[in-house]
Amino acid sequence: MSHDHGPHHEARLAHDRSTIKAMLGYGRHFFELWSSDINAVVVDLADPQPGMAVLDIGAGLGAATFVAAGRRDVQVIAVEPMGFMRNILKARVAGRRLGSRVTVMEGTGEHLPAETDSIDVAWMVNVVHHVSDLGEAATELIRVVKPGGRVLILDEDFADETHPKFEQMRKRHHQHDDVDENPIAIDFEMLGNHLREAGFSEVIVQADRLAGVPTRRVAATR
Ligand SMILES: C[S@@+](CC[C@H](N)C(=O)[O-])C[C@H]1O[C@@H](n2cnc3c(N)ncnc32)[C@H](O)[C@@H]1O
């Protein structure tokens, strides 16, 4: 019997370990990834109209996707880099018989699986802190969004002491250095500038309470 302990085997093990770590990390947040008030508010704010093409970037388990697709006859592309999350998304699509409205695709904010000028509304909820290159993400957004189309990028502000999870996030931030565990580092003014430079107009950066939690967000129109 031969055992493959070559570089491919090592890479496979490293990949499996990081997937298991991610599953355990996100597992703690399973219920809020399934459904959350903040995602429902984002869909209200973005307000996709019947017939529109919507991009939920970093869709997770679909907390925003299923609100949008359950409410209106829209076409949602749920973009998610992690395979185990895409599998759950696909099971949810099948379970809710929303296959005509929701497509689950692999991708990231830096590499969007959407045609040029194809999207009416794109949003990212609690995702932008994972994006390694904000300029690249802005360039991708302007590519896929139609003229007149809109973008909404929102993070809960876990660095605000009034956030109910402030202490929990602060402790985790001290325990881990990796960005997945440190969702508090994005400068939204800078993100707004990246969107302006990419060609978006009406770029509005705001910090306010939504669904009972402090948030930071940027909205833009192409
Ligand atoms: C905190 S979860 C938020 C999920 C969902 N948007 C929500 O609000 O419930 C962050 C998600 O971003 C995804 N993600 C990580 N890196 C990403 C990237 N570069 N581009 C897009 N999504 C990414 C993760 O796999 C995860 O599903």
C-alpha cells in the first residue's frame, strides 16, 4: 500500500485544517448567519425591485439572500468563497424551492462571478473586513454593476462599546491575529474613496445604529 505524503498531501491537510477551523469559527455564529435583523434591514435599504439582478457578496448562509428572494421576484447571485457555506446555501435554496430566484456561486469581493454591467444592486454585509484589496473590490464592483445600479457595503461596528458583542469581539481580537477573527479594521472613508476613484458617484459614508447595533456603511451609485 502506498501513502502519498508529498507536497499535494500536505497542501490538502493544510486546506482541510483551515476549513475545519473556519467551520468551528463560524459555527458559533450559526443562527445569526442563518437569519439576522441587520441583514433584513440591509435588504430594506437596498430595496431591490421585481426583475432586478442582485449580488449578495460573502453571502454566508444567506441571511440577506433569502429575505430578498423570499420577498420579491428578483434574481440573486449568492457569492461565497467557502465550500461548506455554499453547500448549506444550496440546501436552503432547494428546501425553499427558490431555484428560479437564487444562484449560488463561488467567488470573492476581489473576483466576482458576474458578467460586466449585469447587476442592479450589490451588497456586502459584515464581509468587507475579509477583503484583502479594497481597490480591487471597488474595480470589480464598478465592472459588474449596471449604469444607475447601486452598491451598499455595511459592517457592524464591533469596536463601538455600545455594540452588544463588543466584549466578545475584543477578547477574540486579543487571542487571534488573523483577520477572520478581527472584524474591526476597515476605514470606511477610505473605502468610499476607492469607490469614487473606481467611478461611482453619490458615494455616501455613514455611521449609525441599525437594527439596534452600531454600523458603518457606504452606499454608492454607478
Ligand atoms: C461574518 S460572515 C457574513 C455572512 C453574511 N453576509 C451575513 O451577514 O450573514 C463573512 C462571510 O464573508 C465570506 N468571505 C471571506 N472572505 C471573503 C472575500 N474575500 N470576499 C467575499 N466574501 C468573503 C466568508 O466566507 C463569510 O461567509
